[in-house]
Amino acid sequence: MNKKFIVAGSLILLFLLISAGCSPAAEFGELAVCRKIDSQTYRPLAVEDEFEVDDVQIFATIEVSNVDSSHFWSFRWTNEQSGQVLASNSGQYMENSNYYVSGYFASSLKASPEEGIIAVPGTYRVEFFHNRELVDSKSFNITQPQLKILQVCLASQISEEGKPAGTSEEFHNCQDIYLYLDINYSIDGTKLGVEWFREDQSLALSELVLEGNDWHRTHRVFKLESGKGLVLGSYRADIYVDGRLDRSIAFEVENNLEANQVYRNDDYGLSLQLPQWLEPEETETENFHQINFVPRDSVQDLRLGVWIMDKDKAPAEKEWDEFSQRLATENIAEEYGIEFASSQPADTGYVYTYNSSDGNYWELRLNFEQGGDYFYIFSGVAEEYYVEDMNHIYTEMLDSIDFSLSN
């Protein structure tokens, strides 16, 4: 225990007896350790032998009677396990006096603002001396505290100072998610755990065993990595302390629809922009060079695509309606195992709807463009849960198309 963070003081109440040439015998009561003393008399209140590390103040008080005011008193606070003296204080009962005194003498132990606790857990002893002779002593314990979680939040970033930034309960699928735990102390051997769930499916379990004691308010951070992209939906994090569930925090994951990735294909003279969580997959067929942009999570029923044909094999513009219908009823229906339902009016291009075997609604969008030596078929297809996102991405993709690379 560093002596600097203990403050000891004496609180004195005196009853004066005029000396009449007699020498009454000094008497001493029992030393008491307590959380409180009477503010007027300093007699002990709430006498105890166990205290917490975050107690504000601990008092030791003793009643003295008929004590020569020229004599001396002292208190000493000691860690019994290490033998270290935490603090001591002393003085003359009354200076420049030939009286005898009676009353309570007290000493107190306080935590400094820098250290934050009154003393580390352990067994302690406080002693009272009269003229350097031990009068009485008392042992007391400062108990080992329990780690308490004071605050929990989720964030998309952690600052250089270790603080959460971008706190939220909604995140994009391509973001790493940080769970910030604000705790009262770091207590050696305590195990913290966080289990991440999507719906009721466990995704990951992170555990941390704390090393060493830190008696300041502190924090720990856990991370859910987005990897190839988090699946959309409702999530939660269960937080454990020493295997006991302390609390849960819920959050949502949604698609980041920002077109922050540029796809460029020099061979076919094309560039366009898409969200970064869509990855290109390229294949060659008899009639097309096919580029599909698929979610990295491999779960979402959503695809964007570009099919490229040589210009001399492409349908004439007057045949586009028929060509679009054939693609919709044959190629797309077969590839996704869905049943064609209807065509829908569209401001630009073509829109078709489908039904799947599990009763879900699907939507397809098609647009045709000619550029350089090639004929381009742009497509977007999604199951009903993802249709709104698909339409947003598809529109942004069409607006970003650049054929300046064309031959």
C-alpha cells in the first residue's frame, strides 16, 4: 500500500478538569473501528470489523478519562499481512496546559482522489498509544470486491483513447461491432465473457480472464468481426461475469447501401459502383460473359449482375421486349428455381415477379445497354425480404455505369 494515498487525521473533543494538586488515574475505553462517529462527541457509531474498498472513510475512536494534557497520544494503521504502515498520526493531548482531559480521540483513514479506494483488500490493524505505550488495538478486514459492470454500449469504432465512437443499436453488415464494458475494477482472475447471437443462433464466444488488480474504474472491449459480411437481422450479445449471465444487449444489422466500391472490367470496357459487401463472380457461357455480384455472407437471396454479349449476336432493339421476356421466363426462372408470375410496368427497363416453392415473392429487374463492341444486360433479382435493398442498389448501379473504357 502506498502511504501517499492514505489521509489520517485526529478529531478531538475535550472535557477539561481543573487540576487541584491531585493526580487522578488515567482511564481508557475500548478502541472501536466504525464507519461513522457522532459529529458532536466523536463517540463511535456503526461499529464494524468489515469494510469495502470503496468506503469513503474508516474511523478509529477511543474514550479517554483523566489524562494529563501534557502527555501524548498516537494512532497507527497497519496492513497485517505485509506489515506496512499505511498511516500514523500523533500529538499532545493539549499544549500549554496543566489540565486533565476527558473525551473521545479519533483518527480516520480516507482514500485519495488519485487512488479511488481506501485500501486494497486484506486484514488491517489500528493501534492507539498513550505516551508510546500500546493501549488497545483492533483488527478489521477490507473485503475483496466483486466486479460490477457499470455501463454497456455498442459502437462501430474505438478511439485511440479506448473510448467508444459511433455508438448505436443499428449497424451495417460490413462493419465490425465493438462491445464496450465499463467496469468498476479489474480484479485478478475474474472471467468476462461475451456470446454473440443472431436470432437464437450462437455466432461466437469471446472470453477474457483478467490479470492483476486495478482499483480504478476501467473498461474492456470485445469485438464481433463482420468478416465477409454479417447476415441481416436481429442480434444480441450476452455478457457473463465468472460464468454468470449479467445482462444482454440487442442490436440490428442492416445492409450498407452506399455504393463505395468501383468494379472495373477493362476487357469489356465497363465500370460501375456497388456496395463493398457485394463480390463479383465471373463465368463464361455459350452466349454470355456473366458477372454476378453476390453478398459476401452467402446468405442473402439478392444478386446484381451484368451479362455481356458480342454486339453482332445481340437482339435488335425492336426485339428487346421479346428477348427480355425469354430471359425472365426461362433463364432466370430456371437458375433460381422460381416460377414466373407476371411482368410489371417500369419507368425504365423491365420488371418481373415470381413465386418460390416456399410461397415467397421474388422480383427481377432488367435493363439493356449498348456500348462499344458489346451488348450489356443489367439485372437485379431478390427474394421479397431483400427487394427494397436490391432496387436501391440496382438504381445506383445503373446511374454509375461508365462505358468510357469501351473499344
